[in-house]
Amino acid sequence: MIQAPVLRAWLDAAGGGRVAACEAAARVASDLGGGWCVVEQAGALARARLVLATERVGVSGALRAVDPGSSRAVAVVEAGQAWPTWDRSGRRGAGAYDTPREMARAVVRAALDAAGGEATSGLDPACGPGAFLVALAEAGVPRVRGVELEPAAAAVARIAVPGADVRVADALGSPLRRADLVVGNPPFVPPERQSRALRDSLIERYPWLSGRFDLAVPFAAAAVEAADLAAALVLPAALLSQPYGAPLRRAWLGLHRVASLERRAKFPGASVPVALLSLSIGAGPGPVSPSGVPAATLLRLRRTPLDPCLRMGDVEAAEAVRAASAQLGDFCEVDTGVVAHGPLGGKGRLVRDEHEPGARPYVDARDFFSGRRRWIHYRPDEMHRPKRPALFADGKLLVQRLIGAGGMRAGVDREGLIAGHTLTVVRPLPGCPLSLEQLLEALMHPSLGGVIRVEQGARLDLYPKDVRGWPLPRSWLEDTDSPLDAAMGLTTSQAASLAALSRAR
């Protein structure tokens, strides 16, 4: 919440532009409460969107328009005057979510621990209004530098830490100046919000980039390259497991030591799961903290996920199950459901809540698991991704593609339901030795799910290729009356550890 003196200072200086207004607000915030007050008060104003008042309006501490006489109004602007308002879409487009005080402090502590406790210089390559710069200075790092693309945020950072060297630049535009510690919160920007020119330039710089990589991936690579002793970063949790991050994870495990790894439920304001990662530069390969699993063990995994829930022996147990198993894709056709919209419009053209002549029963994941049934006019030429109708005709399993807090969900369908793209279809091929119920047992078995978790990491999406690769112990395929637990050949403790891993979130 913005305090009244800070907001009034911004309004009084707004005629000079956004940078001048943010500098004025930052100076008042500094007098009120020092560096953190600057970051949290003036920093919010630096991220705001400017609008012109069409009438006299009050502005709340949350930068919302309210009645001028409201108790929530901390300032009043006249018609025609510029005022700052909350800019959710702008923040999302730029990936500009500023780091809370305690998280910034935790990351700096992790960097210092990874560096052995001492450092003379620190850098944040996406410093925003300066949270990590304040945390570095607070921790006693004498020389603090920041790079920031947005001039208003950089102006705030300079006032938050008066001795800091803060430059307005694109940290991905050229190699960064090195520092003992590199800390920060790279911008989280998915491919949909990246320009083609930007992606091309990044791939030219990092040829190993591929797929639907988030901007945080090359940013994290550049940050770690600039560190002499340690790097500690707030990263989207997906970077630890998605295939597009595998080359970077392999490089880090081979060169550096993972000094700490912590997964958090979400980032404040963004609702994005994040991970706090610190690396001791040049100290690898070594054991990964907190699990102690050797880097060499993780490097045996094709996708090399970094998972803080992994424990000693999990990789070996998963490898033993995999070696003794066939794959579900050897016995079943596995594919996504239909995308029931297309070039002519949304799925409302084809999907109905009530039955109509010629329509067929249809479910998405929510429908299927709640028992609801809808109806679809199956017109492949009007669908973005049609499938063969025969995929849905026989008995099959339907698997929810998103793994939520409650874990994986799957069920048997013998109604011939058309499945939407939020479901994956598992249809036994001729000669499959397992019944639908036995296939469901394998898909829902926690220890077999733990094998997938070891190999893939804490993934949210369960893609068809992941389901095709689901392990089916060969001895169980040969004798389906035998217990599945015994067919895996695991000790009780190994099975329990894999099962616990499959449930971890």
C-alpha cells in the first residue's frame, strides 16, 4: 500500500515525466523508511501505468480509483491530471514481478553461503527497483551493481541504495560485467509474449535453446556466466523440469555445485510456482543439496530434472524398475483428445450442454471426473486438432493432462465418450495382455508414478509421450494374477520412497 506522502510526491512531480515522478516518490520514501521503503513504495509506482483522469478522482494506496471523499483515498487528482494505476497486464507482459523483502534476503544469504561467506561485489542483472541491491548492501557486500531495462525502476534503485552502480540496459544484449555474487529474479516471460526477433537473437547466442523456453532460461544462463563465486536466483519451477531447460541443467551440474534448492508454492502476485537455487561456481560436479544425490547420478537421467524432493537411492530404484519393464506404449495407442475449436470459432460452435440430433457424448477433464456429460457435433474440418473417431469408440482410459495438488487422475470409459484436449486417451491395442482395470492400476500405482517423477521431475503437464513411456513390469505382463508390487522387484523402503515422491508437490 502506497503511503500518502509518497503518492503526493509522485503526483507533484508527474509533469516532469515518469522518471522524475518516481525519483521524487523515492526520495520521500527514503526519508520515511530507508531502502526497503523505497523499493516497496516507489518501486510499485515505477511499475504503474499512467492514465489521465477524466474527472476528479481519489486514488487509494493500492493505486485504484475511488470516490474523492472515500476514507480509502490517500490522494485526489483533478480532471486532466496524470495518475498511476495498477498495471497487471504490463507486469505480466514484461515478467516484472518484484521480489518480496524476505525472499530477496533469503536468496542473498544462499549466495553468500554458496560463496563460503565472503564476497566483495554483487550484481543483479534485472534489478527492478532494487530489492536484491538493498539485500546485498544490508548483508555487507561493499560493491553493488544493477542492470535494469526500465528507466523509472532503475531511478528508484539508485535512491534505494545510494552507492549502487545501476545502469539502464538489457542484460541479454551483451555479456555482463562479472561479480563475486550474482543474484536476482529473472523476468518470467513465456514464448507467447516473446517477439520472433528476440527468440532468434537468443538462439543465436545460445544455440542449445529449443522448444517453448521461458525468457528466464537464457537470462539465468547469462547470470550464472557472470558469477565468480556464487549465483543464487529465483526461477520458475518449470525451468527445473521442462525439457527446454535440460541443456542448462546439465551444464550447471557438470560445472558447478548445487548448494541449495528450494521449491515454493507460488510467487506473490503472479501465482507461479518458483524455486530458489544457489550454485557454487566451479565447484562441480558434486552432491546436490539438500538431497546429497551426486550430480553424476542425476546426469544419467536424459532430462536431468532438479527436484528438491529427490532422495538418495531414488534414481537407482527408478532405474531398476525401468530395466525390468516394458512401456505402456508397446500395448496401447496413446493420444490427446480433440481440440474442439478451429478457424471458424470457439468450441461453442460444436459443443452443446443438451443433446441435439447427430451429436455425440463429449467430456473434458472437469466433465469426466465430475460425472457431467455434454455433446459435440464431430466435424473434423471445423476442429483445430481432430482425431480418428475410432480412437474414442472402444473401451479406454482417460487421463487428466494436468497434475494438480491432488495428484494424477485417470478413469475407465466404456461409453464411447469423445474426449477433449485436457484429457489423454489410452486405448489398448489388439493383443494387449492387460484389462482396462489393470492398466488403470499401473497408471495410478504410486511407485510407478515415482519412476516418472524421478525421470521427469515435478511436472505439471503429463504429455502423451510421458504416458506412452509408463513402465509396465515384464513379470507382471507375463503373470497378470501376480501382485504388481512384487513384480517391480523393489525393497519395501525403495517402493515407499518412490511412492512418497510421486505424491510430493
